[in-house]
Amino acid sequence: MDASASSNTATGDPTPGPLPEDEQNKNRKRAALATAPFLALGLVTVVLVLMQGLEPLWGFAILPPILFCSVLTYIVFSTDFLEGRS
């Protein structure tokens, strides 16, 4: 256990992390709300490709980039990666 974690528990601070619980939940909620439309649009695109009669391989070929970009978007919004860069 490092010194910073023990000092937080010694002072009775209920949040040992750098952000309070409310701000962490807010960031996760904001990240989910920002990512959801793009993920939904990507999944609808995959469904449309599959419904047009193309081989399922094409639908699964475009699915990994959609998921990868959605995960990156979620990480950026949930960690405030771009805060202070504007």
C-alpha cells in the first residue's frame, strides 16, 4: 500500500481516487450518451448490409472498425482526455 492511499484512509476521505464518485459517474454517463448514436448508426449499417443480400462476411468485416472507434470515443469522453487542450 502506498503512502497516498493510506493518507486518504487516515483522514477519512471516502473517495481514494482523483475524482469524486459523482464526477466519475457523470463522465461515464456523458461518454455513453456521446458514443451511443455513433454505435447505433454503425450497427444499423451492418444490419442494412446484411439485409441487402450481401455475404455475411462483409457485415462482419465492417463491424470491428465500428466497435474500435466506439470504444475509443468512450475512452476519450469518460477520461476527459481532451480537457484543457483547446
